[in-house]
Amino acid sequence: MDGGIEALRCQLREAVEECSARGLLFSTKWAAEQLCNLPLPSTAGADGLEIDPEEGGINVGDIKSTPTLKHRLRGAGRAPQTTDGAESDIKMEDKRMVWQQLDADERDRTALGKSLFDVREFERAAFMLTGCHGPRAVFLRLYSRYLNSERRASEAGENKISNSSAVAEISAELLALDAAGDLDGFGMYLLALALKAGGRRDEARDACVRAVQAYECNWSAWELLAGLAGTQAAAVCPASGWVRHAFLAQALVATEAASAEFASHMATLERLVGRSGFVMGLRAQRHYHMREFEEAGSEFAALQAMDPFRLELSDVHSNILYVTEDRGRLAALAQRCAAVDRFRPETCCVIGNYYSSRREHDKAAGYFRRAAQLDSACLSAWVLLGHELIELKNTAGAADAYRRATDIDTRDYRAWYGLGKTYEMLNMPHYALRYYGRASALRPHDSRMWCALADCYDRAAQPDSAIACYRRALHASPESAAHAAARLARLYAAAGDRPRAAHCYRLLLAHAAADAADDVAAACLFLASFELDRHNPRVARQYLSQVADAAPHRAEEASAMLRAMASSSN
């Protein structure tokens, strides 16, 4: 519907202006990308009422529009408690008008502060904006102090800014403004940032929910909310607005059991903003997390063709090429990213993956460290750094890197799995079980997670728990089915349950890979013995004939069994 398109266009244009004025560059870029992908007015139907959804039409029910769009977008803090709803609305409208007037009166000082912010003179920007009371100026002043605290912590080699006195002062000032009802949606977002930095995650999450309710198109607030909500993203998501579909699609992108919900949100997004780079990136990530690497590669190729200088998600693309051992394309991707911007975190991750594929783990770790220094919130950098440090047997550094990753996003199973692997290497099975448990809860249909958990139970001499986990692995994805079947068969055999052990060994033979020769030989020898006990010598001979092909070093055992069978038959 043409009216719906224009309402959305107006909303996104307003978002570009408001986010840019506050130095929220990623939110500005996100809003501008969606804006430029909207269908042009001339693509609407002749009567302005119908648009083919396949051509990027939108559902106006998902878009809030009012005659005073700018007022609504600015949002507001807590409304004064009154018994008369109409009176409360009038008071909030009056407050918005006051805010607009303050911003207008202080626009020259705000412009100076913004120019200093843009050249990263954060302390000077905060000083120049001291005494200003408009929402834009207050946000820029406090955001400058926050970013300056982050920079000081990074220069000092500290991982967090929670001990910074500036963060506590920022939180206190914003909480006072909030209590007085003088905080708009952007101020609530900054409050959530400061509360999170101070370790007050529950309060930060509540503030972030209010921030996206007050101002819908600040994508940075939605991303912060995703990190704070973890697996409870759907529970805290506001029930109205169209950006929630982008938020929920991103929250569900790695969730295996949510295919229908993910598809529904993606369909809504494509009706709203078409196949923007953001939407295509979500589809590529979904294929990646579902281990559909060929489809993911096709999406990334289309994304690169559409925007050849785009670096977002190139680290994910490099992960796919690394896993599929496509070193040629990985090298080409690394060269392309370096040509665009050598000092982007994504570029460093791609180059690190390239060196890792060549087993040059020291160089790879160096590039992942550089990525983390360039952006301390780069999840891929910390996870991949942990992987390389595991290869280098630096367990202390690996554990620290994985913990940083879990601080950024508790939903990333790779970090929890890495922590489990680290503590397993340190021979601390109880800690490893805890972290493997978190990973398997996030990826319940991934057999690798259940096998890791089962292996740990097995080493901890808890065979019943190990058997339960290996059985879950057999019913999950096929990647580790052979491993699970082999271990499960051994556990059943040790417990004296030969029929179940034989069943698992048969599963092993059905799923065994070329590098599982020892397991195949063990399965054939066991099954031959089992069939002999059941008086099936012909079947037993068939199994024994496979041993020499699978593992020549165990051929003598098979020959001994065949000689014993021959002598007993005589």
C-alpha cells in the first residue's frame, strides 16, 4: 500500500537524521540501508492500494504512523502518574515540545559538540556540552564520556569498564533524568549501555525494552537488547512495531527448532524492505547455522555481487570457506577484504581464518587479537581467538577469550563449547560438563554437542549419563552419528548388554567414515562374535572378511577367529 510505504519511508528518514545527530553510526547505516531498499512510489499499484508482495510490498499493520511522526519517534521517559490518561498525554506532548525548543536553542553548541565527537575528541566534546539541557546535547555529552571510558580501558589493557567512575556517574545522572520523566528513547538506550557496563544486566534489559518502545528505529538498542535477553528475546520483545520482526529473526537465526517462526519473520521483513543487504545477510547466516554451507555460500555470493565493498558478515563467510576447506576462495576473500579496508575487524577475522587453514596458528591468533582490539564487542574475534589458543595449548588465554565471547552474547554456543573443551583439556570434567551442557541446551539438535557432553560423562565414570547423551546424539544431526554409535556400543558391551551393543555397531557400519577404520574393525570383530553366539557362522564370516580391508593391523584377530570357527566345525 502506497500510504504504508510512505509512512515507512518517513519513519526511516527520520531515523537516519536522529541517529546521525547522536553519533549512532551503525543505527544510521542500518536505517539508511533499509530506506534505500524500499520500493519507489512509482512501483505502487495504479490505485495506490495494492502491491505484489513478491515485489517488496508491505503490510501497513506493522507500521505505526501518526501526523506528528517526529514527536512519536523522539519517545519519552516515564510519564507522570495521573489518574487521567488524557491529562498524561497532554503533559507528555508538552514535554516533547519543550525538548524540541531546547534542542533548537542549543543547536549551535550541539553542532560544535557533534563535530568534536566525530573527530573522537570525546573529553572536549563532553566539556563543550556542559550546561546544555536538550536531549540531543545531553545524549552527546554522556555518550562522549562513555566512549572515552571505553577508550581509556582499552588503552590500559582492561577488558571491561565496569570499574570506571565515569560509568557510575553517567548511570546516576541518567537514572535521575528518568525518574523525572526527562529521558527520551535515546537516553534510555544510553542508560541501558551504562547499566550493562556496571554489571546491572537486569536493570539494563528493562531500560533497553523501554528504549525500543520509545524509539523503534534505533537498531543499536535492539542489538543491545538481544545480548541482554539471551534466549529470552521473544519474551522481552515489544508486541508492536515492524522492527521487532528484524529483531526476532536475528534472535532466531541460530535456533534449530524455530524454522517456522524464522520464516514468518523473514517473510514480513521481505514484504517491508525487500531483499536488503540486512535481509540477505540473515538468510545467509541461517543457512550457516543450519550447516547448509552450499546455500549459505550462494547467499553470500549474491550479497557480494550486490555490494562488492560490503565487509559485514565476511567473517561468517570465511568460516564457511574454512570448514569446507575451500582455501582458494578463502584466500581470494581475504585479498578482497584487505583491499577494501585492512583495519576492519571483519577483515582481520578473514585473514586469521586463512592463516589458520594453513596451520599457521600464531599468525592467525595475532590477527584475531587485532580484530578484538579494533572492536572489543566483535564476537567472532573472541571465539576464533579462543580456537587458535586451544591449538597453541594456551588454555588460560583460550578460557579468557571464550568468556569474553559469552559476555558479549550468551546465545553463542561456540563459546560455551570452547569453554567445555578448555576445561576438558585441563582435566576438570565437572566444569567441562557445565559448559558443554550450556552448549547442548543452545543446540539441542547438534550431535557434536551431545557427543562432547557424553565423552565428558564417560571420562568422569558416569556411564548412565554418557549413554543417555550418546543416544541423544544418534537422534540429532548426522555429523557425529558414527562416533556416538561406536562409544555407545562400547558402553553397552561393557555393561553386558550385547544385543544393544550389536545394534549400535551396525549403526556404526552404516555411518562410518573413511577415517574410522579402527572403529569399523572393532565393530566387525564384535558382530562376528555376536553372530557366532547366535549360531550364524555365515554372517560372522562376512563381518570378519571386512576386517582386513578396514584395519590391516587387526587382520590377525580376524584370521584367528576364522581358524577357530574352522576347527570347531570339524
